[in-house]
Amino acid sequence: MSVELDVFKMIDVVADKVQNSPPLSKEVEGLIEVHKNIVYDEADPEFCSFDTYHIPGKEKYPVLFYIHGGGFVAGDKSYRRGVSKWYAAKGIYVFNVNYGLCPKYRYPEPLAHLVKAMNKVGEMAGELNLDTDKFFVSGDSAGAYYASMLIAACNYKRVRQKLGVAPSIMIRAAVLDCGLYDIAKTVSDRMMLDLNGRVFRSFTGMENNDFEAYAHKELCKPIKYVNRNYPPVFIVYSKKDVLCGGQAERLIEAFEKHGVYYESYSSDLFVSNHCFPLMWKGKDAETANAMTSDFVERFIAGKLPRHAKKVVSKEDEALADGSATLTASAAKNKPEKKLLITKMRERIAAKKKSTAEKPVAKSQTELKEKPAE
């Protein structure tokens, strides 16, 4: 067994009990119906399946497509049953997805698997009463990477051509947790046990110093596929992340450059490290999850802006006189971080007094966008 596989498998096993103990009452958890191992690609049923989670009784369900992490080489949907239940308790139909793992499947095969899984969800929409206009994607670590690349597949024809398969559903929003968004930077970083180099070899079949010769080098950089059609995003990250340090900040820069509407939460403490929201307890995890919940509720209710309010044109950028200009400044588009965190903590305290989940509001708007070429 490889070092990288050992490391990521150990993380899942050690954290399993904590990560799969979301703050839900037994009464609410008992309402959730689970269906396991639904195959979406008969060519490889061992890897290509998903589990579904929902509370029966709704006329229409918003849809979450959740992608587990695991350093591209490990992980399984079974380790994300807790977060799946947490979202299902909000009245969401959750698809918790498996996909081909490296090195058995080299990139971009796993991404193509996930597009096929999305399309299977689309095929099941009528039968399951799914509202695909309220379809959003989420993932942690490598799962966040794949989530951002699925958005690229929706928005860019050249990505679809490379994959040989096109999404039948548009992604309307995203929640990204401690992801990897710039493979090139990861390759150049130094990590203990050469973990990044080992993962890259499993991911591509190549050595780090061969990255420039990698046939899919442009296809594996989510930050290169941010444009005006990008959906609203909630992005969570740790400033002390031992695996994906600096990655979210680079993606946020791309959001600001292109006027993408985003909200974010970052932890400053080392103990609130990689994928800390999945740990559920502690100030950072509770705050991040409360903000995630609020973001998702507003998305479902049609209350999120489609774009950031302020966009700097290319002409303005040329005249910027060398100064840094924010195109979607969090300071101008959102409340101050301290005030927002205070409000989220108040909501946490209020929700702890009741076991019932807040009902989901009806859709108010329908989002439509034309994919970029």
C-alpha cells in the first residue's frame, strides 16, 4: 500500500466517529430515508455509485451533489454519511457520490465519472421530485476540487470536449470546503513525506518536474476556469491548512477578478485545520457550518445575488496605475466579518434550543445562464 493511500485512509478511519456525528436530534435523524449503492455507470459499478438521503413528503426537493475527499486516491461516500444527513435534515435531496480513485483511474477519468453521475441525477429528477433549478454542488478537499471542475465542465465547451461527456444539469451554487484549486502550485510546494509529489504521480502518472509536459495541465486548474458565469459560492478554508494552504485564497482572487459572488469563512487556528467544518464541534466549525446553512437557505429561497455588485472592466484594470483593485470585495458586498460571525453565533444558540430544522423557503427566482465557449 502506498504512503499517500495510507495517510488518507487513516484520516477517514480516525475521524469517522466525530465526522459522522452531526448536530441532529434522533427524532430528525430518524425521518431521513437512505438508499445506498445506486449505480450510475454500469461500466464500473464498483466505483460508480451514489447514496441518497432525504426526508419523504416534499413536493419538490432542492438537490445537493456531494463529493467526498481523500487526496484523489482514497475516501468513500460512507465516510460522508454525517454531512449528508445534515443537509437532508434541511429538506434537501442529497446525492453522496463515489467516483474512480487514482491511480486505477488517471485524471480526468474521475471527473468524467462525476459528470455521468450528475446526468443520472437529471434522469431521476421526475421520479424523485427534484428541482434541478435548485441544484448545487459541494465537496471537501479533493471533492471541492472536483466540484469546482464540474462547474468548469458546465461553463466551458473545451472542458466538455476533453471529457467526452457534457453535464445535462447546470450547477446553480457551490459550497467548497478546504479544497485544492491550483495543481501547479501544489506541485511546486514541499510537503512532508513528499505527499504532494506522491499524490500527483497517482493523479497523473507523471513526476512533479514533468508537470509542464502533462497533457491535461490546463484541464486540472480550476482557477483557470472562473468566469462571469460562475455560480454563487460559499468557500471555507483554514489559513493554517497543512494540505491545501493558500489554495482558497488564490481561488478567491479569481472570484474577485471576474465579479463572482462569494461568501467565505476562514479559520486562523492551527487546530481548526483541513476540512474542520466536518468536525462539527468548536467555535470555527460551528460558525462555518452556521454560515453554510444560512448561505444554502438563501440560495434555495432565491435570495443570493447572481453576481457581485461591482465589476472592474479591463479598461479600468489597465488604468489602475499599479494599485490593487477589488472586483468583488467582501468588505463592500458583505457585512464586516466580526458582525457576521456574531450573527451566526446567535443563530447557533437559537437553533440549539429547538430540535426542529428551519423550513426551507419557496423558490423566488429562476437562474439562467449561457455556458461560455
